[in-house]
Amino acid sequence: MADYSTELTEEARSVLLEKLKQRFDENMHRHEGLKWEGVQQKLELDPQKCFALSEMERTGGEPDVLCYVPERGTYLFMDFVPESPKGRRSVCYDREALESRKKYKPETSAVDLVREMGVTLLTENQYRQLQEKEQVDQKTSSWLDTPADIRSRGGALFGDRRYGHVFVYHNGADSYYAARGFRTALEV
């Protein structure tokens, strides 16, 4: 886990909620028919979710609500920043991949950072849902949650948008690039 507090001060929480509300209100096309009051009510009940959202924000993700998930009674936040978040680039996929590198190891991995932040990597399906709302990763790419059978063979999935289409492809999990980061999701 991170070596810092996962509790936000009252002031930090207030600033975060105001920023999230403003983004929510300015981007109603992402979550038509939803009301901020319901989202805020959920956030006020769970300080850990506020911390996770603050980490999404701190690392450049520009989190916003994508939808309401009625079967779980939750709101789904995702990173809507146009390109893969700058604060999360140049990382390999997971700890195993990081440890397998002999030279030029990055500082950490996407999976390690996700755990510290208290969020999840986007799945392929979630990535496509995001791309339906906003065209993202037109110059960058983002690691995606990778099925165990692919990961056990040394690979990992990433997605991007090129030529007007969303692509999901594979790379060695130990690879890392200045233009590849990761996007996250959080249910509140």
C-alpha cells in the first residue's frame, strides 16, 4: 500500500467534490438523466471512495461518472482524460513483469499502482463503453485488465483509438512506453 494517508481532510474532500460536480455538470452527455445529488450522497458515505477518486484526479485521470449500475446500486466512474493519464505512464503491466526485466526497469507497474489507488483497471468492455462516450487515446494507449490465460503466457492487453476505430491488442507485459499508461474505474 501507499506510504501516505488514505484519509482526505475535510477541506480536500470538499475541493474534490466541487471539482467532480463541476466536471459532472459540464459533461452531461456522459451520464444523461443522472443527478449529481445521488452521486454526492454515495461519496459522502464512503471516505475510501473519495480517496480513490482523489488519486484518479491527482494522477491526471479526470474522473467522471459514466453510468448508474442499477443491479448494484452504484455509479461507475472512469478516467475521461483525452490521452492516457500522464501521471500513470511508462509502467509495465504488473509486478511479475517488472521483476522479470533485466535492464531499464520502470519504477512500478500498472497493477501495483491500481492497488495503491483503490481502483481497478478498465476491462476491454469498459474501455469500449468509455470510447462510445468520448474518443480517447488517439495518440496514446492504455493497459487493460488482462485475462489470466493471456497473462500466463507473458502477454497483456492494451487499447487505443486510431483511424476512427477502437483497437484492443497485446504486448509483452514487461514492455513500457512513454505513451502508454492505464485508465481506471471505480464503483461508488
